[in-house]
Amino acid sequence: MKPTITLAMIVRNEEDNLPGCLESARHWVDEIVIVDTGSGDRTPEIARRYTAKVYTCPWRDDFSAARNFALEQATGSWILCLDADERLDATGGDLRSLIKKHPHREAFLLPLHNPIPEIPGSYTRFPVLRLFRNKPAYRFRGKIHEQVTVHSPGAVGLAPAPVIWHRPLSVRERRRKRGRNIALLQRALAKDPLNPFLLYYLGVEWLGLGKPGYALPCLERAYREISDEHILFRAPAVRYLVAALRGLGRLDEAICLCLKEALRYSDYTDLFFDGGVVLEEKGEYEVAVRWFEEAVNCGQPPSHFVHTCGTDGFLSLYHLGHCLEKLGRLEEAEKFYARALAANPDYLPPLYHLFLLLLTTRGARAAYDYFKLAGHLHQPRQATVLADLFFEAGYSGLARACLKEGPAAVSGESTRQLVKFSLYSGHTEEALTLAESLLSEKHDPDLAVGEILGLVVQGDYGRAREKALRLWQYRHERSRALAMLGLITHLKGGRKTYQPEDARRPEVIKALLGILENCLCHAPHAGKWGLNTEGWSRLVKGITGYLAYFSPEGAAALCGYLEEKAASVRIWMERRYGPARELVP
Amino acid sequence: MRFITDYSYTKWKVTVIVHILAKKANNRQGNFMAPRISLCMIVKNEEKNLRRCLGSAIGAVDEIIVVDTGSTDNTVRVATEFGAQVYFFPWNGNFSDARNASLERATGEWILVLDADEELTAEGREVLRRVVQEGCADGVEGYFVKIINYLGEEGWVETCPDLVFRLFKNRSDYRFRGAVHEQIADVILEKNPRARYKVAESLTILHYGYLEEKVQEKDKKNRNLSIIRQEVEQNPKNRLLRYHYGVELFRIGRHEEAAAELLRAAEGADPGAVYLPKLYRYLALAYQAAGRYPEALQAIQKGIDLFPDYADLYYYGGLVCLQTKRYARAYELFNRALSLPEPPVYYAPFAGTRGFRSYFHLGQLAEAFLNEEEAMRYYILSLRDNPSFTPALESIARLLRPQEDPAYAKRCLETLCDFCTPEANLLIGQILFRLGAFRLALEYLEKGTKGQQVKPEVLLWKAICLMQQERFLEALRLLDGFGPGHRLYALAQLNKLLCFWFQGNRRKVRPLVRELLALGLSSQTSAVIRILDGSLHRRKGPPVFLEEEGMSLLLEIIMRALDLGRHERVEALLECLAEECRRKCARPLGRLFLRYGCLNHAERYLALDLEVSGESAETFFLLGEVKEARGEYLEAQGFYRRASLLEPGEPKHYIKLMRCYENLRKGILQSIPEGYLAALDAQGNHG
């Protein structure tokens, strides 16, 4: 007889998620059973679009009861369990062929991929028992983290596909869920205080809430008492315990634990990665390098291990780069950063490091050429990040080039940036044209100020004044507008000013100092001889003149600003030159 | 070279010493307790050195065996004068064979081995007997003794001590091995595994051979190298041999190969091996010379891990870091080198790594931070540690800016140093001349030449110094002293020409130009002379193209013209020069103009350089200095910023930036209305 598969779900208020879930799964199952535990929204209605077997069952704080109720309604020979915020991904293989291929299995562990919002492109892979024969013996147990237990372990197959994808949760959602879980777990533990699995779950939740101190005793106990028979729990328990120790700064213990367990699970990539991270934190870069190398060599760990995607690739490569950089092996570091980026173009930390490394070892121009040649400028996100980095480092021209090179300039935000980069790299015309078209769409005070500055640089005081007056109409922008007006009048008429009392106002002074800072850091010195920047030089002199001569407050602020600039260079030098700072005169 | 002694009295001395030797030897014949010592040498064409060597040993040893391997000079006669037994051994390309021939003839219980370019110190002479007697009592088979190598380099001499195995018991199975770096210490250990060695540091040998090493012909070195390479091939496992091979390769400049051999020799070497510290030093030096700095630093780190008290390693590490602009690390390493105690002799420590050399480079470091005061302090420490270390003196003189304020510079120099000999005066005169401080240079050159026989170069310098003070007549008088046959004649004539050229005297320049061009000078020099000539004419000929050689001569002439304030001459010169040359030399020209305060010209040429060779930190920095000199700090800070972005490791950019901000602030404080100051004071912003 051909096996039939029933998708069994319990839902509540899932009108947003449910269609996606059912769409992803409906072609791969023969029957859908949905049990609603009390939705107040359109969930039942949506469910009925996909199946007639929609039931309601009152919520009694017991996940297992609800799930088992759903199982009762199933007629297929196999059961697939999904939550509404999950999706079935059969690209790597579907359910029917899996069952057909292993006719003697009673159940299967499927990989559940949980995206990690902090690390784009990465997820944690958990093996979960979600596919099992429809037999009365296989029922859920446990009010929370309910599980189906299959007693003969050989009867459970480990499938690499299909994959269940969990919807990415925002930090806030996760915290809320964790709080709810902790309450439920503590209630369950009150009845069964020594249950290591419950302790394991509780430890994980505490860790997730950033409380390694609470997590540690739970995880220690779970680690001690869960044996390899439950490798699905034991392996992650080790990793969470390492994380808890690390969170508490007990690095040596964490390293010892990694060493010990690495001997036991010699193909567990994540363990080498975790160990490397702890060693790195301790400053043992050379040893850390060996651990990360091992993680890369290991490749993907066997499916029964909980695995963070990337520990066998871009994450380890990035950390390798970082450790090698710390060791002064810069050329190697550079290569590892590049490899990390190639392995996962969405994960940007290696890009920041690579940028700084290239900037200092090869100079800005060569760094730009490198990024261009390596194709980074054709990745919109990387291109915008690089543009910002170049700008902050004082290379407005290269920042502009980054955006103009690739397809990045299409998006709105980067056009805004492009105005800034063009303005400060001396492409005043271009900046003004772009700003005008953007401003015609919507009011944007920063852009408006940029436009005024561009006009001042061009010496078009009349239009600059006009724009400044328009800016003044926005209440929040008054001080900036006044600053611009004062500046323009000063530039036009030498020492006379429009409204002398404006020059005393702290917001006006602050606005002008902000512009001055931008001018000093980013203003163009390029051009044929590096000297044709009269417009900018006039602007800068105008600002300093206005500040110095029209109010004691302005003069004081300007002097303070310059003093701070000198001091920040000194601090930077002291950091950069270590013991040789004694030589700074 | 203060180490070369005057030999005019040697003959008389020799006779006396021989007499004493005979007496002492007679006395000792009855005393069978005193072990006899044989000095064994091999020589070839060493008549100059042998006297010094034998003179130092005679009386301290009981017999002298000299094996001559084919001298064609008076070596043998000198040896017999000292009562040596001379034997002949035809050279067969193997040092060990020759040495063993000398050992065959020795009858003493102990053998002392010296080379002709070495001598025993007076102290060594005295302690030799005692050392040998103690050796007999303690059952010592051989001694490592201290050798001080004298090295010569650009006008100063320095020392480098080391340990060598030169004194051992005379037994028929103790024989040398190795065709080039003949060894006996390991042979003795093979024959007699229980043999004990000791170090006799008070027994010191002075070695002068390296002073003349540069004279040593290259083919001789290559011959030695091929012999030792054969040996290495035959004994691939002998690390010591490979080490010597690596060192030889390093000496003749084959750095990459040297590094490879030394690295192989280091692999698995016994950490106690006497040569291992030196091996790491040579390894680092080889990598450094090959421009492979990361490897050099790695070798140094490895060496430091093994020999943490080896100052040379820190010193060379510091040098590599300085070269690669890792200032923080360089600073650390030099300071470490300075902090270390006297090292064991077998490290063969290079003189000054714990003193004047490290101080000197710390001075350079301080200059990189534009900290002249601190730099001066270090240079003074360096010079105090070694008064003959010219680079330190030159740096001190440079920091005093003797060209700008000669009186002050002189006062400082005289406080610091005692130029009591004519040589010292000449030296500082020459340094000042090089620095372009012609007035002060002349003063010292005159002091240094008073009543002395003057080298013709010094006369030429003096003439130039006179010229640079517009004392043209005196200069010409001095230059007239160089007759047509003199080797400096052309140079003297060129300077004569300059004398008239500075004054714009076309009539006098013309014949000199004709004469110089007829002398058959190099094409570049001739081209420069044609430019000089052409620049005096209103109608300029076609622009002249100069190569590097001609350009550097022209830059020197421009420098002197600027020093004299003859700007119009410089203009005219540059007009005669091909546009392409001006573009190529834009930066050095800009720098020169900046140095002599011609800011507009400096700016023009530096901007031209940016156009020609693209953005460079150096040019931005110089442009910053131009702006700074004009008091345009806002513009200056822009240029310094650019420079710092292009070369973020260079501290001087940041120092200049800080100064710009400070000067801007000072400028504002000076120019704001009076009434504001009170308000600023109230905010504590006056500083």
C-alpha cells in the first residue's frame, strides 16, 4: 500500500503565518488536520481554504494534549508535524521518497533551520522528530517542549531533507517567548525537579535572556546527566555550557570543556569553533588559529549534531582572519577575510576588517582597486558599506566611486549618500542636481543643508540664501538655517553680519562646528594640482571667521573645538604607537 | 686607522725580545713541570702582518712553527728573524692539510694556533702559561679563547668579540678537519669523548683581518665557497659546516641562498650549540638583506625565544622594524637591547648594539616623531658611548641647523665635543660641508688644516666654502693651485667656472666652458656645463635633457645658487632644462626651494610633482610645510591629513596635524576682539 501523509498542526492567531506554511507543505502531504486552540482572528477561515479537517479544542496549558488531539483526527499512515511559523523546504528531497527509501523506519528526524538574525545568512540546525508513523503508541508527552518518543532507537532515521525553516524571530518576540517558556518550564520542574531535559531547556532559555549565571547550574546538571544515548541533547548541552562559562568569564574552564569534548566528538565542527572563540577571547591567537582551522577542515558535522551554519565556513574563516591579524600575519589575514566574504557575502564584519587592513597596508587607492577587482562593489550592501567607510576615512572621492561603480546607486538611501559624497569630493554640480531632484520629492533637512553648502562653494550666495530662507520655514531647522544665513551674509559682506545676536546662539554655533568638522575631514583636496579648492577654502574661512569674530561664545567654542581636535590626534597616536608614545613631543 | 702601528722600531725590539726568550727558555729547561707550548701557524705572503703576530707571541711560547704555503715575499725571512722553524707545504686547496703539517712538527704539550693577521694581547701573553698549567692540573683538553675582530666601515673602526678554539693539547690524533673552516674541537671530542673544554676569556687574540677584507679578491672568496660547498654536499648532516657555508654565502651577498642554508642548519640543531645564537643573527641579517622582512622578524623572534639575553637580535629586530616603519615595536626592541647586560662572548656580540648603535637608531625614531629634543638626547648618548661613531656626530650637527645659525650651532658643538685634534676638526668640517653649512665648515676646515699637510679634497672644500660666502677671489686663488695634471683639476675648473657663473661673468665663463668641454668629461657633466653656459645668454638654445647623473650635479649647483641667494641664476638654469627633466625632478626641486624659503617656487614644483607622479604622502607633507611656513594652517592641515591617510603609519603627519590645530587656535586667540578674551578665560579656554 502506498503510504499517505497527514500534516497535523495546532494553531492560534496565526492568520499571518498560516498561508505560507500550508502553501509550502500542501503538495507534499495527502491530508491536512488543523486544530485551533482559540484564535480570535481569521485563522480558522484561512485553514478551511486548505482543508475540511479544521477542529477547535480549548487551550489547557498543555501542548501535548492539543497535539495528540490533532493526531486523533489523522487518517494517513504517516504524520508530519509543523508549526504555523515554519515552512517545509523540499528542495533537497521530499517526504514520500524519504519514506519510500527507508521502508523500515518508524520515524524520522528532520533538520529544523532556525535563522540567526545577528548573522545574516546563518541559522542553527536542530534535528527534530517531526515525521512518524501514525500509531497510537506515538503520542506527545510533556506540557512544553512536547516530544514524541520512539523507543527503539534504530527505528528512527536521520534525514538531511526536507528541511523545516523557522521564521526569523525579532529580538523582542524571542524574549517574550523565552519569558513564557521559563514560566512553563519552572512549573514542570516543580513536579519533576531532576529531569535533565527540562533543566537543559531552562538553561538554554536563561542563556538566551543573557543570564549565564542562572543558566550554568541547569546546564551543568543536564550535561552531567544526559548520556550519549540522547546525543541530540547532549551535544548542544555541551555548546551551551561552553557559552555559559564564557559568558561568566570562566574562560579556562570553557577551554577545558571544549578540549575534553572535542576528544569525544572529533567530527563536531561547532565545538572547534566554540573553542576557537574562547581561545581568541583569551588572546591565545596562535592556538585559536589551529582550532578554527580544524573547524574548517571538519566541514559540516553529521546531521545528529546541532550545528550553526558557518562554523564550518565563513564564521571560522572570519575568526581566522582576525586571529592572524592579531598575530601580525597580515597577508594571510587578508586572504581569510576575503574567503569569509566569498563564502557569505551578507555577513559584513570581515568587510570592515578587510577595509581597515587594506587601508593601512596598501593605502586607500589600492584598497579601492582591490574591492573593485574582487567584485565587492557589485554587491549593493557591500558597496554602500564600503562607500561609508571610505568617506569616514576621508576619501569622499572613493566613496562616491564605490556607489557609482556598482548597481547600488539605484536605491534611495544610497542616492542621498551619493549627494554627500559628491559634494565633499568636489563634484558640486552633480551633488546639486541630485539633491534638487530628491528634494523635489520630499523635504529632507540634511540634503537641504548640503545643497546650500554646494551653492556657497560655487559662490552662488543669492540662491544659497533663498534655500536657507526656505529651510528656515521648518521649525526644527531654524538654527541650522540661521547658521547658514549668518554665514552667507558674512561671506558676502565681510565683517558685517545679518543678525549679530544669532552668532551667540549655541545651536547656531553647534551647527557651524558640525559643518566645519565635515569640511576639515572630507573637503576635497583633489583636482589637478591638489590646490583648486578655493570655494571650500572660502567656506572654511567663512565659518571660522564668523565664529571667531561675531561672538565670544563662538570664539570660545571654536578654540575648544580646535583644542579637542589636537587632543584627539594625540590620543589616537598614543594608542597607535604603544610604548613609543613617549616620543610624541 | 689608529690600529695600525708604526713599525720603524720593530727591528730593534725584536732583537731584545729574542734574547729574553732564549734566557727564559734556558731557565725553564730544568723545570719539567712547566708544559711547553708550540705556536703553530700557516702563512702565505704575510710579511706585513707576521711581525706583529710573532712579536706578540714570542716569549710566551716555547717554539714557533711556521708552515709556508708558497709565499713570494719576505714572509720566510721575517719568520726566521723571530727564530721560527719554517717549513714548506705546497698549497693544495685544503686548509686542514696545511694546518696539520704544522701540528706534525710541534713538540710542545700544548698547541696555540694563530693567524698572521692576529696578535696576542699583552694580557694574553701573561696568562697563557698559567692557563696551560691550570689546564694540565684540571684535565682540560682545550680552550676557547676570546678573539676581538676589528671591522672597518666607512671611516670608523669597531670591534666584534667572539670565542674561538685555539689552544689544545698536542696529541697525534688531534688533527684538523674541513677544507675551508678547518675544525679541531669536534675531532678531539670524537677521539676522546671524555675531553673537557674550558673558556679562557682573559686569553685574548686581536684579529685585524676583516679590516682588509674588502681588499680580498672576489675570486678567492668564490674559490673558498666552492670548496666548502663540496664539503657540505659530502656531509649533508653536518650543521656546523652548513652554518659556515651560509655565512660565506651571506658575506658575498647571496642572501637568499644564505638564508636557505642557515635555516637548514638551524633545523633540529642542539640549542646548546655554540654557533646557534650567531646562526640566528646571520639568518635575520640574510633575510633583511634580501628584503624579506617578515621572515627576518620571524628568525629574530625565534632567536629571542632561545637566547633572550642576546642584544644583537633585539637590535637587528629594531632595525628591521624601523625599516618597515613599525615604530612602536622598533622603539621597544632598541630599548630592550639597551637594557641587556654584557652578553657571553660566544654570542660574538656586535659592538654597540647595547649602546651607541641602539641610541643612534632611537634618535632616528625620535626624529620620525619630529621630536628633535629627544633625538638630540639619543644622538649625544650614542656619541658619548662611542666618540668615533661619526653618524651620531653628523646627526647632532644636522639637528643644530648650522646653516641657519652658525654661531649657535658652533656653541653647541663645542660644548658637546672636544675637537682637539686636527683630524677631529677636519671631520666636523667635512660633516658641516656636507650639510651645506659652508661658513661654519670653513672655520673648522681651517682649524684642521693649520700647519698640516692638506689633502687636495680639503682644499677644494675650502674653496667652495669661500665661494659660498662670496669670497670669490680667495676661492679662485685656492683653485688656481690645482694644475692641469692634478686628478682634481676638472673639478677645480668647474668650480672656477661656477665662481664666475654666480657673478654672471660671461666673458670669464666662456673660455672655462671651452676648456672643460675639451677635457673629455662624461656626457652628463658636459651637458650640465652647456646648461651653465647657455643660462647666461639671453637667447636660450634648445632645452637640454639630463639623465640622473647630470640631474644630481645640477641640483647641487642649484642648491649652491640658492644658498647664495642667486635666484635669477636658478631660474635661468631651469629654463635651459628640458621640460621632461623638470617634471621628473619636481619633488627634489620643490624640496630644495622649500629648504631655502622660496615658497612660491616650492609650491609650484610640488604641485607639478602631484600632477606627474600622482598623490604621494611625501609631496603632500612638503606642501603642508609650504603652507605652514606661510602661516596658512587651515590649508596645511588639509595636506597633512592627506599625507596621513596615504601613509597612516608615519607619526610626523599626526604631529604636524596637532601643531596646525594648535597654531590655528593661537592665531584665533591673537586676532579676536579684546573683549572676547575675558569670556574665553572664563571658560578656561585660553591656554
